[in-house]
Amino acid sequence: MRLAGTMTSAVLCLAVLLTPAVVSGSATSARPPAAPAEQAEQAGRWEVSATAANIRADHSTDAAIVGIAQRGDRVDLAESWTSPLGAQWREATVHRTGVTGWIHRSLITRHPLPDPGTADCFPDFCQDLAPLG
């Protein structure tokens, strides 16, 4: 009897942990517009900070790898997803290769937008800023 109670508790705990993932995963097609905080986080120049980063077909380490980004590769961010356990994933397009997929948030870093009129603004990057200003 004690084993049955332990098994029931284990199954219940697992169900509680997995339910948010199933619910949030089913609603991704009708995603609302990005919140102001998320839009502010996306602003700036994002690049790969790790030596290499797998670009995956979905926000999971089990998902197929669709490309690899290298340190310094510039990425454009789209959607974000956070697992029930707090793992953060970002949907990104790698400029160098054109590959779009999901990258773990710990593998990228954000650089603030430079002022287009300063020496800190590289010509190719400032050209990308022109439509924003």
C-alpha cells in the first residue's frame, strides 16, 4: 500500500510540472504582440557570446539542429519562450547564414544601440538603424 501511495505522489508531481508546458506549447500559434518589456529587451544589437551555438527547430535541447552560429554572429530576435523551470529560449535569425530557429538565451548577449552620430556606430550597423530613426 505504501508503494502505491508513493507512486501516486510521484505521478501527481510530474503532472503538475508538465501541465504548464503542454498548455503554453499549444497556444503558440495565437501569440499576442510582444509586451513593452519584451520589446525593450529586443532593442539593441544581439550577438552570439558562446564559442558556438546550436540553432534548433524548436525551444528544446531535444529538437533538431538546423544550423550553428559562431561567436560574434549577429542575430535578430523574434519570439521568446520560457520553460516552467525557467529556461529561456529566443527565436533568432543568424545574419551570416540566414538560418532561423531557437537559441538558448544564455548563449547570446545584447549590446545597446549606439548613437548613429558617434564614432561608436559602425557604418554597416548604422545603415540598419536608419529605418528606426
